Amino acid sequence: MNELGRLEDLPQDYRDELASRNLVPLWPNLRAVLPPGVPSRNTRPIHWPYATLRPLLMRAGELTPMEKAERRVLVLANPGHGLENMKASPAIYLGMQLLLPGEWAPSHRHTPNAVRMIVEGRGATTTVGGEKCPMERGDLILTPTGEWHEHEHDGSEPVVWLDVLDLPLIYYAEASYAIEGQRQQPKAGRGDQAYARGGIVPTPYFERGRAAYPMLRYPWAEARAALLDIAASQPDLEAVQVTYVNPESGRDAQNNLGFHALMLRPGQTLRLPARSPAQVFHVIEGGVDAQIVASRFTLAEADTCCAPGYEPVQLANRSATEPAFVFVADESPLHRKLGVYEVRA
Ligand code: GTQ
């Protein structure tokens, strides 16, 4: 590949004139934006242990009342992107949110898509578009773009969940904004009940439902049981994984980010090939050793880590007797839409 001319090779008067006309020569910058073979990535492998995060989140509960926070969240920020930019990866925002007993995080809606993965505590609910969703450990709850959502807590222990948003992407697109609203009137019926059985969908009067997001809550008990059934019925299957999909369309549950649950069999080491999308791993149950580029993380329950795209990832169950369960969020729907999705064997 040719060595290209540098900016310094050009006379100063020419450079000044270009800049004054809002013009830039491509050749000094060409290799930066089109690097050979593999993209440059700011996403670093980062591990956020829950044991160190949790006390800091509880302290936020003492330091900052809900009225001063609206959403009491510590953001899991990747230093490779600059902490202040609040990104785990180019398109993924991660936040650990705390709701204390009796608190209410007021209703709003916004353009970015969000999901919650419940980490601990019982008795909280998220109301999404009027549907009041219980929050139990391991549940996945969607708050898709434009849907009103508010969180409330009638239980007695703190509730913590992991927020996963496509905020960095929507912000980059200069399309990120929020609207504040009123307390929602809960309506009857819940998608997780209407769509509780795979392949069987409600047809109120010989018509399929047309809701864009018919299912908002994916109970962990169902995803876990599905993984165990798949593992038991297919003993040779290497990657025991399910994807959270829209039960009406069969497509990704949300627009830009993909959500999956992965089971590692007792003692299993799983090698995931390098793929273009960045990904996030969050341990729902068990302990996992993760190797990502040159980093080795020992992940305990409720720990979270991220991996840049175009790198293989190795996940090993630390237990020889119990399965481990991992929640995976990735940028694959976005990459597929962009036409850049690839797997490198
Ligand atoms: O719970 O609505 O972590 O609006 C960031 C922005 C959570 C939420 C976040 C949000 C929310």
C-alpha cells in the first residue's frame, strides 16, 4: 500500500486557504477512515464487577434523591470512547439503575430504544405504553422508541437493573430527545401472558395483532427453561442460545440492538468467532471466565463486560456441575441494516 502525502507536505498558504473555504484534502486522512483490512476501534474490553459497582450505586441512593435524578443511574462507560461520552461501544449505552422502595421514576418517552435486564430485588414495575410489567431477576423488559415508560417500586428492598440503550447511535444521528409525561393509566392484558407459548399467538377475531411491539416483558423463567430444554434435547449443540424476538414478526425484538441469552453447559468453553458487531455480556447466573482480545475477566453473577467487534471471544463456565447463563446485547441488527455484518471464521 502506497505511503500517502501528509498534511505537512502541503504549503501553509494552501492549507490555510483550504481551511478558510471549509475544504479538507482527503489523502492525509484516507487511511484513518479506511484502514486496511480491519476497522480501527475505540471499544476496549472492559469489565464492570457488580461487587464494586453496587456499593457506589447504593451510595447514589443516599446522596441523590429521585427528584434530583429522575433516573438514578451509574453509567458503565468505556474509557476507549471517553468516559464523558457514556458509551460501552459505538451504539450501546449501559447504565445500572437503582430504585428504592416507595420511589417513582416519572413517565417520559424518548427516541432511543431501551431495555432493562433486572439484576436484583423484587416488587418494582415498569409501565410501558400502559402495560404494567413486573420486574423479576433476569427478566428482559423493552421500552421501544417513543413508548411512554415509568418505573415504580412497592417492595421493601432496593431494585437494580441494567439499562441497555442505543442512545449513542441515536445521539450521533442528532435524533435523541425526550418528552416528559403524566402518570400512565395501566391497561388490562399483558404481552408476556398473551404470547406465553411459542408459535401460538392471539387472534382476537381471526385477525393477527398488529402492534409494533406486542411483547414487552420476556420473563427469565421462560428463557431459562427454553435454554435448558434446548441443551437437554440437543446434547451435541455447541452454542445453546436464544434470541429475544418480536413474536408477531419473528424479527429482532427492537430496531438497532440485538438481545440474546446464552447457556454454558457445566464445564463448557465456548469460542465465539470474530463478528463485526460489538457485544456486551452480563452474567445472569453462575460464573464465567471471558477472554476478549488480551483481557481475561473473571465474571461473577451480575457482572458485565464488553467486547469490540471483529474480535473472537471465549467464554468458559467456571462450574463443572452447574450451567451458567449469560445475557448478550449486541449491535447485530444495526450491522445487518447497514449491510456491514460479517463473521470471520
Ligand atoms: O429508565 O428511562 O439509563 O431514560 C437512561 C435514560 C434509563 C429510563 C437510562 C433513561 C432511562
